[in-house]
Amino acid sequence: MTEIAQTLLNGLLLGANYALLALSYTLVFGVLRLLTLAHGQIFMAAGLVALVAADRQGQPLIVTGLVAIVVGASLGVATDLLAFRPVGLGRPIAAAVATIGFALVIENTALQLRGSSTAVGLREPLPAPDLVLGPFLLSTVQLFILAIAAVVMVGTNAFVDRSRWGMAMRALAESPRLLPLLGIPVGRITVLTLAISGALAGLASFLVALRNGSVSPLAGTDIGLVGLAIMTIGGLGSLPGAMVAGIGLGIVEAFASSIGVGTFQSAIPWLLLVLILLVRPHGILGKPE
Amino acid sequence: MIDVFQNDAFRFFLLFNMLVALGMYVVYSTGQLSLGQAGFAAVGAYAGSYVDVKLGWPLVPVLLAAAAAAALVAIPVAFGANRVRGLYLLMGTLAVTEVVRVSLSNLDAVGGIQGIHGMEPSGVLEMAVVLALAIVGVAWLMSSPLGLEMRAIFDDEDAAAAAGVSTRTVKIIAVVAGAALTGIAGALFARYLSFIRPDLFGIGLSFSIALYVLIGGVHSLAGPLVGAFLITYLLEVLNRMQQFGLPPVLDFASPWRFAIYGGLVMAVMAVRPEGLLTRGAVRSLQAPLRRRLRRLRTSAHAAAIPARRWTAGEGSALEVVGVGHRFGGLVALEDVAFTIRPAEIVALLGANGAGKTTLINVVAGRLPLQRGSLRLARTSLGRLPAHRRTRLGVSRTFQSVRVFGHLTVGENVRLGLRAARDRARLPLEWLIELAGAPPEALARDLTLVGQRRVEIARAVASSPLVLLLDEPSAGMNERERGELAQLIRALRDLGIAVVLVDHNVDLALGIADRIVVLDFGLVIAEGVPDAIRRDERVRAAYLGTMGRSA
């Protein structure tokens, strides 16, 4: 019994990370109805730059985290300016293809500037004394990650639901052609959306780096695709869906890992995706278009 | 200066990429953007290598086995793909690639992560022969009626169903055929390398294959081939930059080749979002046949319609009995009943929200029949899907024009003709006249009214027993409306039962034999136009707008 509860807990911690990543995709898709395929690379680049430019220079962790967020946000804005805007909002496939191009640019740049494909490690891995709570073992780093992820998820949701800008974002998702007629600056909303989304990816990257202790210049594609899979499982454009799916996947993976499924572990998000889509063609909380 | 074409491996992969692009083209022609192609290539490569190494089969049976295995795996994928659309399809098929790769890594019968070794080698020549055959085959497919249906689905799936296309079947065929072709490519790839491993068929390959088609353009056979050729060639040239004896300044290009490629992808999408070769571009390379748009001259041509009739002279063409429809809690149709005979024009009138379009959607099968019954001549329409109803003789146009933009006017009409089945067919020339535009013009290049005419011509082309026209006169000027009225009368005289929904009350009262007035999902009045003009309830429902036309 305790073993099951422990696995559940581990899954929750892993899932919080996933949820944060999926949230960054969902924000873009939910508001702009556009798919960005560069977020995995943004995630990678934000973590890499933060480790090289801040952590390795002896900066405290808080600075490293802020650098990751700022780099993520900047690359998010660049996605909008370089990939989305030249194509236009009405062409979802061309826009997604353009972001593949941008992903290639980011990844190639990271590899060239790094000079090698080896991972960059944290200056000193966090002391992670396991916390013993009754029968449960917890790592403080993971609790920290969970706390930040929870705050950011609730905050993002509240921002989109309550604030004026959030309202404008939802309006844009609803009817992109109407907004300019109401005098709402569409360009500013798309930039803001991608900045927030990129910042979330940067933050997720920093948190993952804390957990894993390193970032690899080649990590972008895989993690990016898992983020996409989670968004799809949750239902495109649904923020609560992304969170449910992220945490759900974390728990499923934790149980699979405790049973031991070998190399099938890496296929779990995809198997889950296929199963969910067969039962619910619009994901867990998605709405039919 | 060196010639990249002298490199055997380059030549092989150039042809390989063109072949897989062709496989993707077949799938994506129906609008299904599949990222499962690497998975299908893997299945073909493994099946081919297995029968080669373990059973010693020769080349042709190996390729057939590869095609069959890939097609077999594609069948459940195709059925699954039919349930989802857009990004869900993209992610679902991407999952297929990943699941296939991991499954193969864990399958000891095919060597696990070590893969299979020691296949009989085959090279560029075999690849070239297969590619040539594939090009001929795909060109034939895409110009066949099936290819026409595939391209129609790309443009508008609902409208394709309304034009009588069994969208489900066609989409499944496309996925399976594309997978078979990709499987063959995989087997040739395995033979060229003489070994095969699961990690050669990752998600990256699926994305590359998709890019060939998306960059090249999906609206012509040349698009995917050109896309695959240019991308492969570009990356190879960039890779070997130093060997060209160019100024050293340019040496940066090799290490930065993927960034350069990425930048070009972004630039191409910004300038040509539909890919390098659009259908328009391909056609403008051909002899331009821009004839002046011909005027619609229905009155002159009505006489030219063959006297052969396909419609029954007796009984009712369509019976609507007690039909109700709800959207959640909103009652769109309460209890609607009316009958229309052959050779009769019935106009449905009613204010916005009265349920007119909902009724058309229920009759055409776009919305399910929730309550009541529908009979076409003597057939119950019950739960038949939209395309079956069109084939039985219920044709429609949409309130917001829905033509197949990337198809020519002639192709739009031909698609309609296919739904006529065993009913007498109207002559193609007459239908083209009806469409009012040169047959070789792309439908999306026409004005809105021009597109509406094409849509009407497509609906009429199926020789319907019942024709449902939803706002056909929207956007038309006085003269065009007059011509439309003449056309509708001509169609009635052919024996077609016409159900007309139009905001232009003058038009409706002018040409209808009978009027059915809907208000909040109920029939509040029914009768000849003169009686309807005088009806108090109708006046009340319309708040006096009817008075003007009296």
C-alpha cells in the first residue's frame, strides 16, 4: 500500500514538470490556434544558456532561473516575429512548418556555439537530502519543483481567465478577425502569448535541469514532442486538460517504471495518446472544433 | 569543383526521398497530414529484410511483401485516423512512428536494437526503376476519379460528402496505398544499406518526409518530387561546401547547414505558404488558356437539355414527417412536416433562426435525424450518411459557398456527375455553361457569385431528384438573380423537386409553386404564394417585410 502511494507521489512530481511544459504549448494553441514545433528547442536553449551564462559564471540559482525564463520568453517572441507573423494567422499548417524551420535554426546554433553535443551540468548539483515523511521518501528538489509548478499553473490559468489581457487572448482564440475591428491590437496579444509561453518553457527547462542536473543541446526534439503529446492527450487548447494529462502521464510513467517495462518506457506517452484518441477523439478535456 | 551526383549514396537517397515523398503525397492529398510515414517505411524495411534473409526471396517478392506488410499495419491506423482530424491526426500518426520503432527494438525475432543484417544488395538502378513506376502509378491514380475525390476531400471534407464522395473509404484507401508505397521504399533502403536498425526510422524521418511535400506543394504530382529533390540536393551541397573550391568565407555553410535549411523553410512558408509548386504555378507553366468568363445563359440552353428524365412523375419526391432537431437545449426544429412533388419548387421562408438551414442539413444528412422520418421517393433516408443520400438523389448547396478551390471548374462538375450513378446524366458541356466559367479555371480564383454558380452546377450534375438550395441568390445582383430564377424554373421543368431557402422574398414568392413558412421550428403556414402573401400569421412573423413584395 505504501509502495503504491509512494509511486503515486513520484508520478505526481514527474507530472508537474510535464504539465508545465504542456501548458506552454497549450497557451499558444489555445489562443492562436497555431502549433509551434520550436518549443522543444526553446526549452533546450533556455536551459543551456542559463547554465552556461549564469550558473557557470558563479551566479546564484535564482539568477540562473531568471535567465532561463528571459531566454525562453525572448525565443517565444522570436517565434512569433520570425515564423508566425510572416505566414499570417490564417494558415496553420504553413505556420507550423515555419516553426520547424525555426527549431532547426535554434538547434544548429546551440550545437555550433556549444562546440559539442555533450550535456552541460549544473555547477554543483543541488544537495538533495531525501525528506522522510512518515513512510514516504521525498526529495526536496522535487517538492520545490512541484510547488513552483503548481503556483505557475494556477497563476497562468487565473491570468487567462481573469485579467484584461487574458480576456483579449480568449477573444482572439474565439474570433481572430473581429479583434482588429474592436480596436484590440492583435499583434501585441500574439507577442504576449508567445512571450508567456516561452517563459513557461524556460522555467520548465530550469526545473528539469535542477532535477536532472544537466541540459543537453540535443534534448529539444524529444522533450518537445512529449510536451505536444501531453497537450494532445489533454485536449488541444485546454489549460486544465494539459495539467490533467501532464500529471496523469507522470503517474502512469511512474507505475510503469516501478513494474519495469524496459525500453517500452519511452513509448508510454505515445501509447497513451493513441488510446485516449481512440476513446476520445478530442482528448480528455478538448472540445470538438 | 565536384559533382555531387557522382556519389552513389547521394543518388540513392535522392531517389529514396522522392519515393517516400510520393507516398506521403498520396496520403496528404486527402488532407491527412501523416507523421506515421517513417513507421510504415520501417515495417516495409523489416518485412522485406525478413523474407530476404530468412526465406531467401528474390527482389520483386521482397518488395511485394514489404508493401503488403506496410499496408496491413496501415489499415488499423487508417481507421483510427478517420476518427480524428487536424492536429489530433498529426499527433496520433506521430505516435504510430514511435510505437513501431520501440516495438521493433523489443522484437527479438527481427534482431531487437541490432536489427537485421545481410540482405541481398540492390542499388540505384532498382530504386530508379521503382520510382519511375511509382510516378506513373501515382500520376494515374491522381488523375482517376478516385484521385479527384481525394483532392476534393483535401479542400472540404463535408462538401465532398455532400457531393457524393464516401470520404471515409477514400481516406482509408489513401492511407493504405501511401503506406504500401512507403513500405517498398523502406525495403529498398534496407537492401541498399544491407542492414537495418529501428533507430533509422525515428520521428525525424517522418518530419523530413512531411517537409518534402509541404515545401514542394501538395497540389501537383511535381510538388512533392521537386520538394524532395531540392531539399536533399541543398543539404548535400551545403554539407560538401569545402570541396567546391569556393572562397573560404563560405566554409561556414557546412556546419551551419541545418540552420540555413531552417531559415529557408521559414522563408518559403512566408512567401509560398502552400509550397513551392502550387496548382496555379504548374498550370501557368502550361499553355495559358485564360478564356474570357462566359456569361451564364440558362434560358438559351435550357432547351438544349436532353428530354430524358430520371425523375418519377407520380407521387412525392420528398416527404418530411414530424422532423425535430435540438442543439443541446435549443430547439431548432420542433415538428416539421411537408411534402414536395417532382417538378415542384417549394420555398422555405422564415426569419433568421426559424430552422431553415437546420432542416436542409437534416435532410441532406449533415446532421443526424433525431426525430421523425424522411422519405425520398420510396426510400427511407433514415440514418444514411450524406454521401449515400447524394447518390440516391438528394443534392444540396451550402449557405456559405463551398466549392473545391484547388479543383478546376470542370473537375468540380465532374465530381458531381459521378454521384448521378444510374440516373440519366446531364451533358457536361451544358453543366459547364451553367457553372458560367471556363472549365480549366481554378474554382478558388472565381468571385463569390462565380463560385456559387459552380456549386449549383455541381449539385445539379448529380441529376438529383431533390435539390436543396440554401441561399443561392446571396451576393447576386438583379440580373444574376433573374438568371438564377430562370435556371431554377428550368430545373423544375426537368422534373427536379427544388427546395429553396432564400432571404430574397421576392425571388422565393416569384418562382415557388408552394411556400412553407417556418417559425421557431414549426410550420406556421403552407400554400401558394398569393395565399402566403395574405396570411396574417406570416405577416406577424416577418414583421411586415412581406408587405413590400405584395
